[in-house]
Amino acid sequence: METIKQLYSIFIGASSVSIDSRTCGVNAIFFALSGENTNGNKYAQAVLDAGAKLAVVDDESLKGQSGMFWVDNVLVALQQLALYHRRQLGLPIIGITGSNGKTTSKELIIQVLSQKYKVVGTKGNLNNHIGVPLTLLSMDSNTEIGVVEMGANHVGEIGFLSQLCEPDYGLITNVGKAHLEGFGSFEGVKKGKGELYQYLHVNNKKLFINVDNEHLVAMSIGMSHFFEYGLTKGQVTGCVVSSNPYLNVKWSYAGVNYTVETKLIGSYNVENVLCAATIGLAFEIEANRICEAITSYEPQNNRSQLVETGRNKVVMDAYNANPSSMKVALTNFSQLNETNKVMVLGAMKEMGDDSLIEHESLVAQAATVGCDFVFFVGKEFTDIEMPNVNMKAFLNKNELLEFFKLHPIKASTILVKGSRGNQLERILPEL
């Protein structure tokens, strides 16, 4: 602990923290992380020469050198420093996890809370054992609320991240068939995500919950619900007014109805809107300001976005995919009042032993949507017999790109949905 206190005394006078030697700024602290393909210790001297304040290293040969702060393990030091900093700040932190919707929910929550508070939250998808510490270390004495997204693909990870950021409030958006390769089963997913609930329960912290979700309700038995929401029950309730293509939601609280127009694509985002409204109310933000915040939110990073290319309208949702998110995306797309529909569906990664059956199920569902064409991308589809002549599988995005160059698509509405590993965002220029 003395080592971390010494490091903290330097950290509070630094400009920032960095793990990338290429972008490490002047007066920043560089953490020389090492992985399978890189050794950050090799770049420590270079970042110091470029103006960094300190380099935290764990290479014995660098011990005692000027500007180097030697520790047993750089990653552990980063995590311990983040936890120490979190405790010094003492601000309220909201922890968020879930199989689907956690990033969109996080962004909406930050947008809402920022109406009244100085909020610092997870940037992009920095939600793992490295990203969470970096998020915590980006907070300072001016921060009034922290919003921390926590991701996982194995049992034990959410518990570890909860111990690291010590959330005062927690939200699980939902649980579904995601990362089955690591979690082992749907029961494993529930156990892993439920570690956030366990942390909140043991430490007498507060829980936000969708009480329409029977899995979440069962996982929270014996816990006190701070604020409840849902489509049919809870302190905050709501429903979809329209979703063609943008989602409009009516929500209610204390007997008063509100309508919010969003820039989100997909009726399934109604639960994300409701949780953001719920958390806004819990932090005493006026309902009208909550509506204004949600209306002003524009999705980024290929999540629930509508992109007008000049040739087509593209529903871009290509950051992540699993059986549950695919199902609701296809259902929503089938309900859009559009002609000339096309789908580009990428393989769902980390499905483990369930991969074949889940991809066969996806192909079967896609056949019922009513599209002019359906294109599948990924080796997971190549051995599956296509039920319709308008359905075609490609090994990878490059094969699909070549096909589109020879057979361009025009005047169509296109759903692009798949796991990040498919890199489906690369096909957008051809659409």
C-alpha cells in the first residue's frame, strides 16, 4: 500500500494516465503494460524522452533508473491505484453490466445525468480489467458522478470489477446468450452478471432493476430494490409509441405521462430509455430535462444508428451480436414500414458448443423476415444450407465486398448486424 500511496502522490500532479506510448502526453504517467504481443517496458524511456512525467515499469533491468517507477506488476499497480483514487474521491458511482444494451444504456444515463452534474463515464468499450481502472483514473475532484460499464466473458470478472470500482448503485440491463464459450451456459451468464447484484447486496448498496425481466427478478431475490422500471410495472413504466425508423417512447412516473423522441433505431431500445429516465429521476433531475437529454442523444460506434449513404438507408448495428440481440434486431427490422429490405448478418462470436445450432436458428429466423436479400458473413454460416435462393453466405467481409462491387445495392433499407470480429463497418462505403 505504501507503494501505491507514493505513486498516488505523483499521479495527482500528472496530466493524465496512458497505456499507449504513441499517444502518451506531456506530464502524463505511462503504465508499461505487457501482453502476448507487446512489452510496454520497451517504450518506457521513449515516453520519458517525449515529456512523460513517469513510467511505471516491472522490468528488473529498469529498476532505479531516472523517471522509472518500478513495481512487481504494472497491471496490478494500475488497478490498485485506480481503487485508491476511487476511495479518495468518494463520489457516487453507478456500475452497469448486461448481455445487451449496456453501452447504449450507459451513454443515455450519462446524457441524462449531465443535465445537472459533472459526469465521467466509460469511454467507448473500455469496460474490462484495464478499461475500468482507466475510467476511474480519468475522474477528478470536479467529478460529481461516475458511470462505469463492466463487461465480462467469464464467471468471476464482474465480481472483480465490482471490487475494483466499488459502485454505490448497480444496473444489469438484461441477461442473454452472450459469451457462452466463456460462461459455459446461460446459467453461467446469469451467475457471472449476477456478481454485480451480489456485490450490491453484501455491501448494502442500491439496485436499479427492470422488474419485467423474470431472470433479473429471480437473481435479485432477497435484495432491496432502490428504483424499479419496466414496460408494465415499476415506479417508471413505458411503451413504444412508434419505431419507423426512429424510436419514440411514452413513459410514466407518479401518474404523469411523458413522450420522448429518440434518434435510436430499434424498439428494443425502449428498456434502455426507461432505465436512463429512472436513474435521472433517482438523482432528482426533472422529467422534462430527462426527455430533452434523451432526445439529444445521437448513437455512435455502429450501435442502433441510421446512416443515409446517398444510395441506401443503412441500419448500422454492427458492434456486437448474440442470439438474443439478433432476435430483437430482426424482429424490429421486420416491422419497419420499408420496401426493398436487405440484411447483412455477421457471425455471432464466442458461442462455444452452441455455435452451430444458434447460427442455424438465426438463418431460419432470417428466412421469415421478408427481405429481398439476406447476406451472411463468417465461416460459421458456410456449412449451413440456405433455405431460400435470396440468401447467400460469405466466408468474410472481403468476399462480400467483392460481391457488392459487382452487384451494387441501391434504393434499399439495409440492416447490418453482427459481432465486432466480422468488421462489418468496413462494408459501409459499398452501401
